Amino acid sequence: MAKYTGADCRLCRREGCQLYLKGSKCYSNACTFKKRPTPPGQHGVGRKKQSGYSIQLREKQKTKRIYGILEKQFHMYYEKADRMRGITGENMLILIERRLDNVVYRLGYAPSRSMARQLVTHGHFTVNGKNVDIASVLVRVGDVIAIKENKKSLKIWTDLKDAKVTTPKWLSFDGKELVGKVVAFPERADISDVDIKEHLIVELYSK
């Protein structure tokens, strides 16, 4: 499976905003974007005026990078959302929020989506008691996400029992048992921690 292997902080500089791809580092003074907010490359300081198409393209690229999704799969979510009832852009974001790697991140199992994706693909989790190692699986209401029994003794999970986890209202988390549950589908208002203008993405794909 294709994936981005470059520097995460370079992506933040390219999009001109923090994408919070490095977990706790992004909230500290060690954040590269805080030190160098200019675009990468020799001519990064002289940012040119953006056209309408460029603004739409950058919004799409920014959203893909926040969630760690490549173009083919991202466009698939748009097409699926376009066939659903309701507002296409909101439907698209809600579908992406339901990805297992994002849910693992939202439940506090991992400090970043990239780490959450790695934990899922390495087989640390079960969904409704079944082993799942596909990060793009879409969760449903009532699904229970738990750590595999043979992984629970790892330090990463024993430390989590002492951590304070704040989850969005569409998820619940039992810190003692380290079990999360999907109690509702996410709504657009629940995705407020990242600045995404999804209508620009819809306008770009609709051309």
C-alpha cells in the first residue's frame, strides 16, 4: 500500500497551518511549524497570491494530510458521500471520521492518527471481539473497540490506564478496561478541532 514517507512537519509548512501530525510535539515549543511557518523550498518565503483553484486544491490536500489518506481513497469517500442524502461535504467528513484508525485516535489510544494507523495494522485491536488490522474499516453504532488480550500487558497500554482521556460525545471510553464504544454516528459539529472547509473540496471535485 502506498504511503507518504517524508517529514510530517514539512506538510504543515506546505499547508500554512498546524496539522497536528506529530502528537504532543505539535503542542510544544519544539513544533517545527512554530519555528518556521514558511512553505518549504528555496522560494517558500515569497508565497504567491492563490487562485480559486489553488485554494480549493490546498484545502483538499490539507484534509487528506490531516487524516493520512491518499488521493484514490479520498476521492472514493467523496463519491460515496455524493450518493448519500444530505450535504455532500459533511457526509464525506463523517465517513472519514468513522475510519477505525481515526476512532482509535479519538479514543485516546494513540497521540496521532499516524500512530493509531500503525497500531491498527500491527494487530493491536479487536472490533466486537474480532481481530481487525485494516485501518480504513468504517465503524458503526454499537461497535466495541478493545485491545487484544495478548497485547494488554505492553507498557503503552498499562500507562494509558493512568491517563485522562477526553473523547467526543459520539464515543465512550472505559479507562479501567481500556475499551471504547461507538455510541452514535459523528456529526459535523463534532469535528471542530481541525479547520476544514469541506465545501471547497466539493467544489473542486464537482468541476
